[in-house]
Amino acid sequence: MSDNINRRSVLKNLAGVVGGLLAMPAARTCKAAVQNVFAVSPAPKGYDPFKHKWLMALDVDKCIGCGLCVEACCEENDVPEGHFRTWIERYVITKPKAGSGETRGETFVDSPDGGKEGFPELQIPKEDILKSFFVPKMCNLCEKSPCTQVCPVGATFDSPDGAVLIDKDYCIGCGFCVQACPYGCRFFNPVTRTADKCTLCYHRITRGLKPACVEICPSQARIFGDLKNPVPDDPLQKFISTNKVEALKQYLGTRPRIYYAGLDEEVR
Amino acid sequence: MPPQIIRLVLLTIGIVCVYFTARFFLVPPSFGQYGHYRANALQDIASRQPFWAGKASCLECHPDHAQKLAKGEHKTLSCETCHGPGRAHVANPAEKLPKLNISMCVRCHQISPSRPKWLHQINIHNHYTGSVCTECHVPHQPNEVP
């Protein structure tokens, strides 16, 4: 036995083990690269997330509150009943009491079933209404997104092309991100048991289609575009240049990227 | 070196080795390629099949409708806004889309104080009750009279 174990053979074996460990990551990378070439994925080919930067803008003055966008989103993304990736809020601001010296009365906000079936007739008499309008809401695509910062496992992230996405295979369903979003744009999906949110219809935009809500909106209240590849007469560029745009809850420092035009101070 | 220190050093090396081995097997491929997430997740999310076909695929076979539509107020509408999801019809043209009824018109044009002023609004309770919208209006060319 003692003949077989000597310094040379031990060093040889050690070097073999270390060499093997060093070679494993390289082998894994090669395997992944080969798999990528031969794997049949229904994902669109040739889409480079670094060559796009998507953005949506919402025009409050154009929203007619039909709720077709909410319906389209729910059908496109299999959103479970009672949950919404986008929704419409109806704001009703009443006239101030005579002689009160105020600029406005009370504010009522409702969103029955997210506005999916449209809105019921207003119960407030028309004479009492100072103004009323619809506001479409959705993920604000924050640059400093608080929802991705709280994820303990790295299951949600800002994609290079501007969407904030959830890796459903990796999400553990802890719900931190649902609480972290100051806009209430995330929910816990009871079917997949993971967090869920607007993906900007990532499966559509990577195929050159518009997101479902933008496609279906009859009044162009939703404007969608690619900041890195503006098309001639780009609706998004035109929207930004012709409107005074702002974003929701800017004081939180989340740097929301979704632009709104025609916001009232009551909208939060 | 005292033996207890050697044991501690060996234990530490052992723990570090176990950590790196576990990490090697547990971290999924492509994690960290773009950031602190699985880069392949982008592909997984993109691999979902679209539900709405999109206006462009309708116009491939119905360019005449596009010309009609472009003249009137409904030029901003996508076909599927009124006609409903058309993916099945795109795949198999024999599969017809359902006939539309008055509810599609009313959904957008029923009067409401919340709706913007530029939108043409009617009150279905007193606007030619009993008639069908298409008796007086052409949906593809709302400015025209039938």
C-alpha cells in the first residue's frame, strides 16, 4: 500500500480534482449554448432586448371609460377573476357648497370590477358634478422600481427593454413585491400561486404587435412606442411633444416612466 | 500550529466548499447574465401565444375595409375592438366572427358626464328607441348615411 501512495500521485489526484472543478462551469456554459441552439422554444427569434426601450403613455382626456382595455388584458393574459393588470378609475368631483370658498367639493372614485364591463350610471345628479373623468391605471414601469428591490430571490426584475417582469418559475409567492408597489399594480395570482402584474404584453411586443390594451383601445387613450426605434410620425414622440406630461406619485422617487396627460390633482 | 486552529481552518474550508458546491448546482443557468435574475425568463415570458390577432392581420385579407375605415371617425379603432377576438378566424377563415349587436355601440356612445366632450354620445332611452343603430349609421363610416 505504502508504495502506491506518494507525494507525486497525491498531487496528481489533487490537480485532477481542481482541474475538473475549474472545467465544470465552462462545460455548463457550452451545454447551455448547445441547448439554446437546438431547443425548440416558441419565443420569437431574433429579438434583442437591448435594442428596444418600450414605453406607454396614457391620455386622460381621451379615455371614454368603455373598459375594453381591461377586458382585452384579462383575456390576453388569463388574468383570474377579480384581479386586474390594468383597470380604469372613474373620478367624480362635486361642486363646492355655496359660500364655502372652496374650489371643489368631495371626490368620489369607483372602479366596479376594474371597469371591465364599463361603468354603471352615476348616482350623483349631473347638476352637482363639477367634473368627472376616467383614468386608466397600470404598472408605472418605474426606473427605480421598489417591487424588484424587495424580491428576496431575484424573481422580478427590470428587463433591459423597459418592462418590469416576473419569472414565474422562480417566484416563491412571498408577496413582498405586492406590498412594495405604491401604485397597487401587483396582485397575488391564486392560480399560479405567484405574484402577477402587467408585462407590457411582453409576448406581443417581442413579436412586433402592440400590447392588448393598446390594440383594443378605441380612442387612442393609450399610446405605445419604442424610444430606441421611433417610427416615422411616431405617436409616442408626438404625444410627448404636444402634451404637458407628468407621472403618478413622483414624490416617492420611484421614477415612474408611464406618462399621463391631463391629470387632475385628485388622481393618485 | 495548534491542532484546534487547524481543525477550525479545515472546518471553515469545508463549509466554504459545501457553499460553492451547493451554489454551483442550485443557481439556474443564465442567472446573472443581465442582472440579478434568470436571463432565460425573458424568453419564457415571450413564448406565450398572443390572443388578439391585431389589426394588421385583419387587413391582410380585408384591405377594402381599411380604406373605408380610414375615411371616418372610427379610423382609430382596431377591428377586434368591435368584432371581438379574431385569431380563430385568421387561422381558419371559414370560422366566422359573431354578428354584432347594439350593445357594442352603446358601450362607448351611451351618454355619461364622465365621458369627454369630443365623444359623440347619445341617450339610448330617448334616441330613436326601438330602432337599430345601423338603420341610420354606417359603423365603418360613421360620417356617412346608409
